[in-house]
Amino acid sequence: LKEKMGVTYKGIIVGQFIKIKEKIFFNEYDTRPGDSEIINVLESLTTDLTEIIMTTFEANLQAPKMNSNCVVCVYHVPDGYPGSSSPNSFCLDKSYIFLESIFFGDTRKEGHRIYTGNSRTLVVMGKDVILPKAREEALRMSSDLNIGLFYRKDIGEF
């Protein structure tokens, strides 16, 4: 960016990786903090986010401090995503709606039903200092939701 446009980038870069068989591949990077991939980063920070933002703009950022949690996010999407998905709707037990481990995406609520769009509907997060336990938590909760959306069961698999 600096070479081509003369601008120094100051912001967030989040990488996304995928494991296929025994190989790990770089999938994409995001620079938008609104993308759901940033959940993993935010859940791992112990340094105050405001401090990170301010010191970034002041060109004085020190290495942020992170906790030792492993974070696994399981994305729930309508059938057919990302190609030809169709909106759907479901009811969700009230006990799930306010959990800190569920994040809503492309949804709207009308009465007791939650309506999906065509994209990522919700994210279920598992957290633990041991990665397999974080994965187990996210997959258990994903299964317990029982809302008829698709989610990959191989996320975080070894």
C-alpha cells in the first residue's frame, strides 16, 4: 500500500485459515472489524480495544496482550450457502438469545421467530484454554440449538 499509493495502513488485519486433510491453507484476510472473523481476536484480547485503536492512530502501538484462550467459532447458515441459499426462519429458546457465546448476523426478529437472510445467520463460540475443549463446546451448543441451519462439524478438527 505504501509503495503503490504512498499511504501507511493503520488498522486491523485478520487472517482466516482452513485445514483440508492434513494441510493448513491461508483462505483470506479481512480488514473490516465488522466481519465475524474478528470474534476470535476480540475474545482473546486483554489489552483494552480503545487503547489499541488510539495507539494505532498515534503510530505508537505496542504488542497487544492476549489471554491463553482458544476460541472456536461455528457459523450457522441457510442451506445452500454460499451459492444458492434461501432465507429461512426458526424459533430460538430465550435462554440462548442473550448468551455471550452466540452472535447474530444476517437476521431479523419478528415476534417469536428469527428470520435469516441468505448469508451467515449466527455464530456459536466455544472458549477454553484447550483447543479441543473449545471446539467441543461450540459444537455441543451448535447441536443443542436444533434450528435447522447448516454448520460444519469439522471446524477446529485435528
